[in-house]
Amino acid sequence: MTQHPIRADLVDTHEAVIASLGRPGTFWTSAERVAIAATVRDAAGQPDRPPWYNPSDDRDPDEDGDRASLPAAAIDAIWRLTNHPSTVTGSWCASTIAGLDEPEHYVELLGIVAAVNAIDRFARIVDRPLVELPVPSPGQPTRQRVAGAAVTTHWVPTARGEFNGMVLQSLTAVPAAESLVHEVVGTHYMPIAVMLSDWDYDRGTLNRRQIELIAARTSFKNDCFY
Amino acid sequence: MLSLSGNRTGENVDAARLGEGAGVDDGPLLVDFVDRCFDPEQPFGAAFGELYERRGHAFAVDAAAVVAAFHMMTRVADGSGTPLDSSLESISHEIRAGNSLDDMDSRRLESELPVGPG
């Protein structure tokens, strides 16, 4: 098979999203964000581990480096969300959040885990190298909270504002995490602005029904009833 | 969204037959592509290479991109407890029944979920 170039906006998104992890986030430092992405890759390399496996139990007490900066609850959550997202429950989510400082830590982590899973999955499907993780830059998280964010419809706090569907609503308590996912959605699926309005949307290849069939089948293969 | 996209454009889409391609153009080919993307026995790039040979590079890249996007969206939905809102709940009954979606781990009661050995 000839190696043609990949669509430029996809490549740009992959590079921009991964590069953004090297900068301080809202609740996690840059080193922690890069460690979250690295841990996604650790987990994805061992998909046969059962859902109840907690990798933090196997942690080397003398471990150093960026991964050592992550709390046990974060490590276990990254593995569970990467390999067995369909087994996540409300009580598991509550217990994970209790092991982190604040619910927003979990929301930001969820956005990073989900986005890195997407980017790495794409690379594996097309058999290209994974995007190299960045060197963390200095600085502190902004810890900027969204006024009025509260637990109402989801297990995590969400904020009012522009509504783009219940799934994307999940990350509204941490706008930077929401932006990360929006960027991937916009280039890989379709621009959010047309999602609920242009039922004939296409990129000149797949038509809208074909896009939705792939989306639905992928959700099915991930055991996601939503 | 699959049903809605068919309904809104007047095309005959049957999301309850997801595994058979739902009546979408190239449906069985696309379902096979997705299934192979998640088959651990398949070498990286195999499913993509076959779709590329049959429908061209741009088509295969766009299909891979949608798979990647929903590999992400499923994690956001399951990881956040995204609920089906009432309108989606009511219009998706037939689709859920046709594809046994209510039997999925993510739909079952918490007490039924695996907690580990012992």
C-alpha cells in the first residue's frame, strides 16, 4: 500500500492536541498532563487486563519521573477509561473523584484520556507512528473554575452555556478539556456547528449516513449503549 | 444520529440492523471495516489497507477518523455518566432492542457489573 499523506487538518489536530498537553492545564500541571497521556499508552498496550485491575497496586514505590506525580486514583482511572470504559459506574466515578482533589481534576483527566485514545487509535488504524509526547513546560494550572458548574444531569459537574449534545456537555466544567475534544470532533467527525443542522454533511468521501453508521458501529464495538 | 440522518434526508436507514449495515450505501463494507479496527488479531493497518484498496485513500482516511472520534466520544459518554435525554430515550427504543444495546455493560445495573475475582 502506498503511503499517501494524511489529511492536513487531521495531522494538525493530532500535533496541536498532543503539544497542548505539554502546557499547564486548568487543574493538572504540564508534567501531569504528559504523564496522563503516557499512562494512556501504557494501558492501551495491555488491553487484556480485566476491569478490576488497578495498576496502582503494582506501582514501584521507588518510581520516579512524571508518572510518579500522578495520584493512584488517576492511574487507575486512566487504565479503566482506556480499556474498559463501558464498565464505569456512578459509584466508581464518585470514588475516583474522591481520590483526586476536585471533580474538575477528573473532568480534565477524562478529556485528555479520551482525546489521546482517539489520536493514538487513528495512528494504529492507519499504521503510522504515534505522535511524540512533548516535554512539559513550566508553570502552574490556572485552577479557574466555571461559575455555576454543578452536578445535575451527569455524574460530573457541568455548566450551562451553548448546548452541543449531552456527550459534549460532559466536559463543560473545564472549558480547556472541552476544547480539546471539540477540536478532535471537528476534524475527525464533523464541525460541531453543523452536527445538528446539516443532515447531508459530507467531506466529499463519506456521506452523512455513512459517517453515522461508522460512529454507531464504533460505539457498539466499545460497548457504549449511548 | 444514524436514524435521524436517514429520517431527515428521506433515505431508508434501519439502525436496528446495525450489524448488517443499516441499509446505508457500502454499509456492510463499513461495518466490516470498523469490526476489523477492533479485532486484536488484525495487524495494524490491515483493515485500513483493504478499505483503501476498495474505495481510495481519502475515503479510508475519513472512515478511520470517524472511528477515532467515536473511540473518544464513547469514553467521554461512559466516563461522565452521560444520560440518554427523554427524547432520545423514547425514539431509540426500537434501535436498542434491535441491537441488544440494553444488554451492554454500560446499560446494566451497577450491581451486575464485574467487580473482580472473589
